Amino acid sequence: MVGPALPTAPAKSPQSITETGSTLLFPLMGSWATDYQKLYTPSGGTPTVTITTGGTGSGTGITDASTGTVNIGASDAYLSSAQKSETPGLMNIALAISGQQISYNVPGVKKLNLDAATLTKIYTGKITNWNDPAIKAINPGASLPNLKIVTLHRADSSGDTFLFTSYLNAQDPAGWPAANVNTTISWPSVSGSLAETGNSGMVAGCAANKGCIAYIGISYLQKTEAAGLGEAFVKNGSGKFLQPTPATIKAGAAAFTSKTPASETISMINGPAPRGYAIINYEYAIVNTKQSNGPQAQDIRAFLHWIVHEGQDATTYLDPVDFQPLPSSVVTQSDAQIAKIGS
Amino acid sequence: MAASASELRPEGEAGHGPPPRRLGISFGGDRAVRWVGFVFALLPAGGLLAVLAVLAVEAIPAIKLNGWGFFTHSVWNQGGGYNAVIVKTGGVAHLAGSQFGILAEIVGTLLTSAIALLIAVPVSVGAALVIVERLPRRLASLVGAFLELLAGVPSVVIGLWGVLTFGPFIAHDIAPWIARNFPDIPVLSYFTGSTGNGQGLLVSSLVLAVMVIPIVAATSRDLIRQVPILPREGAQALGMSDFETARRVTLPWVGSGIVGAVVLGLGRALGETIAVAMTCGFALGEIPGNLYGAMTTIAATIVNELDSAFGDASKFSVRSLAELALVLMVITLATNVVARLLVRRVSGTALPVGRGL
């Protein structure tokens, strides 16, 4: 399956690899890097490969990778067409599958259905109270309190903002125009809305404000549960309301597996799978095909190859952050891209 | 050679007797020392000019394309969506559909600083008067020491306190009371309405006030100390009350110096970044509708938008941020120059201007 171009071990001479980018991927990248480094450290000796990681945000990760400041940029969003045309050598290599939950803090509401049309109205200030008829209409039988909605969005540049606005635009293009799909946007003015920094800021902000609604990366699931936040059932492309679970995220991604192009640039939002969750994405490594020297390029290839194989282990790596492994055909596509990294 | 050295340093001893050898180290003669000193002396000025120049070069395309519209509207949009293509307008590359306006940032910056000063100035000048004229010497130096300690607290610490403790306290216990008791008439209605959730204009301004108070108070205290005792005693002998003495004798004596101290505090407030970024609610492009609304300032926008701007392949977002930074730099440099001029007019001695900055 894997050609000889793809090394499974780092170069003999000690090299160091740098990674910056997505804060969502940062904890996982850290454990991958630590374990990989250990593999190639002779007992009592110095590591053959040193990997430093940094959680700087996806935008910085992409820029750093394109300017050559770092070897690997981590991003929740694939490269935009403008980024690709500026730096044609950049690739986005899928490393894992992530999802996004819609969290809420409404006392007494155990189950909440939401769709993009309703979320658009909430985030544009057309719906301001949880007992609004439009919310009741998709939640028959639920007793919704008379409580003001506090909308939370990210203050910093975020792949999560990109995913959330992509979902709103995919289901409700009239209410949420494509111009408002990005990693940061000018949010419509909504009274009492709050901007938070980072996923942890969203969790804390939502826990502190009754009536809150927030979009939070799936890797923070354990923290949102600990904070007592509800996890909404989100309407998918075939009209079903589902929570993000390992099964629904896998099913959602499966519908896109055969459609994933060789470049792995694909939006998996609002998919057609009946049992598939609607807001899912590939987590990417952004790497330039041209690295500064051969041994370093070999190390990057070996490290990324290890991530899409050994690094997919659920119990050690993916389960703690509620990510899902890549389907085997996507692993092959990632390997094909990894093989292109040279010097 | 020696003669020119003494001309350069009139108060030095180079021209008298044997050259001083206090350091006991030879740098290879006077000439080398002078050149090294010359270079070191010019470094700060060179640094400032370099920053300005680099910023200006980075910002020029943005200045050209954004034009005056940069200052007249509040839409900050990198481009028409994630997959917008790069287009060129007037030779400047940017993402199709991009729009950059900083009216809200300018209003937010001026508004937070103005409210902060409105609160900080009376408190600071009052504190300075009391420290110099009323408190026993030991207590005065203790209070003064605390003021200087407050000036030294890193702004990120104050920001964290603002987010975790102070903001919620204002939002739950203070703001609702103010909002209830102000009449719904023009101007004053700005104090009414939704009291938000602890991040916004009022909390940011109060956090700034906490940071401005030590600067204004410490500088005012040092200024008031210089007012001779005789005129003050004279005023008291004429039957003036303490308040009248302060208003008619002490404060006029150092009046423009205190204005300088206030402008110095203003400079701090205008440029303060992290504490405001943490407490302003970061509503990009939004001018707060009332005293409690979420908003943003120039500095907060730069720090919050940088990562996103890096994602813009045309680099035009970064250039627009550079233009924003240039605007902030011009504003703060201007206030700083004014402050220094005003403080210097009062006294020829080297005042501890900028202590705590």
C-alpha cells in the first residue's frame, strides 16, 4: 500500500520538527509528539527527532507553514482557494475526524432540538427568548422557560467559528450568507451577546450565563459535561436531530469518505447520512511540499505517517479528545500526500 | 581631541588634569568609548523610528486602498467568505468583498479612556493632596508605596481580576441599580437598558481607571510636594479652608503639570491592550449602545484579529491591522509628547514622569 518513498523511521541524523496552529488539535498533537519522540530515543541517549508543538490558532499555523517558520501547521479548516493560489506548495493532510457540539445552559431542559434556521435567527437577534414559538415548533412537548438567550461566539480566530458558520450557511443560505462564513466574522449585533477566547472560554462563559448558547469543539465534551451544559440535538442534512456521538460522527464522515478528493479539501458539513452528525470536519496538518533539507523532510514524512497509522489508536490518543479515526481509504490519501513532502 | 570631548560633556571632567579612570577598565581609549556611547544613545531613537518606518511600509497599501473610509465606517470583513479569491484594486491585492473600517475601534478607544479618566482623575488628585498634606509622614510613604505597587501590577493580572471577579460584580450588583435609577431621557438614557454580563464598556473603563490611578496619583503627589509651604501657610493664615487652599493655591501652582500627568494616564489608557481585550466583550465593529454594551478598542482588535488576519492569503488584513496600529501609535505618541511638554513646564527637574509605565 505504501511506496518506498514513505519512510517509517526518522533520519539517522538528529533533526528537530516544529508545529504550531489549531488549539483544538494542540493537546492531541502534544501527546503524538511526545510518544513519537520517545520511540526514537535510545535509552539514556538524546532523541533522534525533537518535535516542538505550539497552540497558536489555525490562522497562525497556516501562515507559519507557508512562510517556512514551522514545518507543520495544524488547522481545523482546510486551505482556502486564496491560500492555495498564494502558496501552491501547501497541502492539507487529514489527521483525524473532529466534530462540534452546540451547547446550552437552560435549566430544566434535558433535550433540545436545534436547526440552522433557528440558530441563524438566534445569532441575528430575531429570536431572543428560549420560549420563542420557533424553538417550540421543533421541540414539541418540551417545556421551555421564559429566559433571555445569551449568544456566545469566539473572539479569536477559530476553526470552530468556520465550522459553525458553514453549518448555518449550508442549511439556511438565505438567512446566513456565504460572506459570513469564515474563521472570524463581523457578528450581527445581538443585545447581550458575548465573545469568548478559546474553547475553554466558551465553556466557562456558557456555564456562567444562564440562557447561553455556544458552539464548542467536541474535544471539550468532558469539560462541557462537567460544567453541566446541555448538548443539543442538531438537525442534519436529512432532517434528523442528532447529538454528536462516536457513532453519529463516524456515520456522518462515512458519507464523505468516497467523495474525499486527493487533496483532501472537503467540507463535511450538513451531510446526507441519515444517522450522521451534521457538524464534522477533518483536522489537518498544513505542510509545504518543499522543506529546507532532506533529512528533515524525511522526519516529517515519518512522523505524519506514524500519526495516520499508529497515532489513530483510539484508547491512547483519540478517545480522550472524542476524535474519530480516519477511514482506511482516507489514510491512504493522507499517505499519498505525505509522500510528496520533499526538499 | 580632549577639547572636543569637554565640549561634548560640559559638566564632565575630561578637560581637567589626568583623564578619569574610575571604571578601571580600558575600552581602548576615549574615542572607542565615545563611539560606543554614541551608538547606545541613539539606539532608542533609532528603534522608535524603525518601528514607525516598518509599520508605515506595511500599512501603505492599506492606507491607499482603505482611504478615508477607514475612519468613517465600522465593518471589518476580510473578504466575501472563506473561499473568496484574491483580486487587485489599484494594484493592491486583497480578498474579493473585503471591507475595513475602524470607526467603532476609535470610538471604543476614546470612550473607554475618557470614562477611565473621568473616574481616575478626581480620585488620583484627591489622593495625592491627602498624601502630601494630611497623612502622617509614615502613613503617607506607605500609601505612596502601595500606589507604586499598584502601578507595577501586570495588566494581564488586572484583566483576569476584571473578568473573573470585578465584571460579574458590576454586572450583577452595580449596573442594574444604575440602570434602574437613571431617567430614560437623551444622554442619560445611555446609562439605562440591558446591563450585559460583565464584559463591556463600563467594566473595561473601570479596569483602565484602576491602571491609570497610580500613574496620575504618583505623578501628582510628586508635583504637589514641590509646592512651597509658605504660600499654603499664607493662604491658611488668610482664613482659607483646606479645600480653598487646594483649589486656589496648591493646584494652580502645579496645574499644567497635573494636566500633564493626566495626559500621561490617558496615553496608558489608550494603548492598554490585554486587560481591555479580556474585559471588553470583543464586539468587532460595534459601537456600544449603552454604558454596559460589549465593544472593542484599537488595541483589543489588533490582538484578537491577528491570527485571523494571518489566514488572509492576500495579506491585506495584516496590512489593515498595521494601519490600525499606526493610528494607535500616532494617537499615543501625540498624547505622550503633550504630557511631557506640560510636565516639564512646571519644573526643570527630572520628574519621575512615566513611573510605572
